[in-house]
Amino acid sequence: MPIYEYRCHRCQKEFSHLLLNLREERNIKCKYCGSKTLRKLISSFSVHQTEASRLANFDTSKPRGDDFYRDSRNIGLWAKKRMKEMGVDLGPKLDEIVERGRTGKILEDYEK
């Protein structure tokens, strides 16, 4: 039972419609003006990746904006990828260091 999105040619408004049967599509009308002159839109979607695939696809040479560095998960990803590129293998210890840095707990080590 897919949900399709449409744009009305008459009023230019967009709306979604749940189709229980594809034969219903010819009877769909604009929710706002009742016109049957509609255009089906491509819906947005997202793709979820594993941490391993994010790391494999991550390009450390690509310039990043400020928003990238505001997310602590991205900084850990960058650090892991750079260490891998440099041939440094800290094994599970690296994950622990990155997680402590990401959560701010690494600062506790310096306060003692």
C-alpha cells in the first residue's frame, strides 16, 4: 500500500494519497481544489548505512562545512578513516577513545 505524492496543475499544491489499489489512481482528485489534472512526484527517501559502510565510503579529503564538525559522530568517523589511511590500527581501543571523545568523557581523564 504505497503512499504517492502529487502536485495539482491547477492550484500548484502538493498532497499525499494512500493507494490501496492501483486502479484507484485514475480517480484521485486534488484535496484542495478537486482538479484531476495531477502530476505524480518523486518522494524523498533516506538510506541507512552501517558504520562499516559509512567508514568505507567516507572521503577525508573532501572539504566540510561547520555543520559537519558540530556532529560529534562525524569527527569520530573522520578520525577512524584518517587512522586507517595512515596505517594505524588501534583495534577496539580506537572505538573506545572515539566514543569517550564524542561523549565528552575523555575530558574527565584530564581533570583528575
